[in-house]
Amino acid sequence: MIVWIIFVACILIFLALDLGVFNKTPHIISSKEAGMWTGIWVTLSFAFSGVIYWLYQNNYIANPDKYTPAIASLKFITGYLIELSLSVDNIFVIAVIFASFRIPQKYQHRVLFWGILGAIVFRGLMIFFGVMLINKFSWMTYVFGAFLIFTAAKMLFKGNEAEFNPKKSFVYRNLRKIIPVTSHTDGEHFFVKRRHITAATPLFVALVVIEVMDMLFALDSVPAILAITSDPFLVFSSNIFAILGLRSMYFFLANMLEKFSYLEYSLIAILSFVGIKMLIVHHYKFPEWVSLGFIALSLIIGVVVSLQMAKKESKE
């Protein structure tokens, strides 16, 4: 419990510093700045695996039936890479939402900041209930496994579906029935006064749509990481580090998403692998290095092939 409190407190302190110090004044996040923060978060995430090793070393001495320190660290890194890879689609959807509601670039960071707070709460609840279900009903692993394989198949055979339009979404249409919505932004404000009526600005609408879409994406990512481990702290911490790095990764990759078009096949392979892993978990368990190696290799191949094909197309 002390570890949980310290971890959550550190996250909240950093978020307070983020909005109150590092990004106190709204500004356009440059690719250089975004790249720097992306590197910082990736480095911190891998460094935290060392903290995991230290924590579970003390825990393993007291409880030898728990994860060994090395296994716990590998599970954290594997879970983090899964969450990070599945965030690619989320980045694309965020870009579409910002473009649809015409959110100025200098205010996008503020929307994503508050979006992260909501994502932490919702992910925490989903992880809590997901772990509880798996621990109480062992057959739930088959349900989650089948769902992940179904999701992978749906991604593979989706064909030419209509592009996502936030303004036609269920969330936007019903939000307008609940609260007045103005089509004009007023600085970084989420609400404005219009003729004695409080109306939501496009910033608030974009925030709500992003939150709901993140919950939908979590339906894939949470079961995927539960295939790696059902340890609540490992699942939650890897999720949080991936979410915290998502903002800087968005600003770094938003304008380069088209170059990574083949990365989707890597995501399909990863979802299929973890789905199969959940289906056969009671009969065979893959070594941790196999899971980590497969996920890392899938991502590397997806990135390399995407860049090579983009280079080839630009030459043609």
C-alpha cells in the first residue's frame, strides 16, 4: 500500500509541475521539444524497471512464491511495450479529433493534460475489475483471449471503412443535448458565458470525445497486458508510463503517422500473439523473454518496413 501511495503521489506531483511550471504558458509544442520529452519518458520507463527489480527483490525474499525480480522487470517492460504500441491508433484518432474541432496547436497540450487525468482513473478502474475477474474466474482468460484475436482479425479484414468523424459520433451528438456548445474557442477555457448561458467550447468537446475513445481503446490494451501479468501494480504502472508518454509522442509523431502505415500489421501480430497466449495459458506458458522478444521484434519490423516503403513511394 505504501508503494502504491508513493507511486500515485509522484505521478500527481509531476502532472502538477507539468501544467504549473513546464507548460504554464500555452505554446505550440515543436517536434524538437516533443522528441526530447518522448526520449525522457521512454528512458524513465525503462529505468523504472530497475525500481521494479528492487521492489520485487524485497518482496520475493518475504514471499518466494511471488515473481522473481528479473521476471517482474521483464513483465513490466513487456506490458509497457504493448501499451506503447497500441497507442499508435490512439494517436491517429486524437489527431483527427483535434482537426475536426479545429483546436489550435498551442491549446492541444492542455486538452491532453486533462485527458490523462481521466485516463488514469478509468484505466485504474478497468485494471482493478479485470484483475478481479481473472483471479476469481479463471475461464475469463479464454474470454479475453478470444476478444483479442477477434480484434486482430477485425483490424486485418476491416477493408475500406469510412473514416472516423468526431462530429458524427454518438458522444458529440448527445453532449450537445446535455449542454450548449459553442463553435468558437475562447483561449484555453473549456467553458464560456454566452448571454447568461454557460456553453462548452470545442476544447471541452474534444476532451470528452478523447476520453471516451481512450476507454474504447482500453478495451483492447487492458486485456492485452493482462495476458502478460495479472499483478495489479505491474499492470497499472506500465499503463501509466505509456499514457504519460503518449502526449509527447503525439506531438512527435502526429505529422509522421502516414510514414508508419505498416505498423498496423505489427499491432495485429501482437494482439494475435497475446490472444493465443491467453487461450493456452492453462496448458503452456511462454517464457518471458519469448513474449518480450516477439513484441519488440514485431515493432521493429513494422517500423523498418514502413520507413522503407515510404522511402520507395517517395522515390516513385
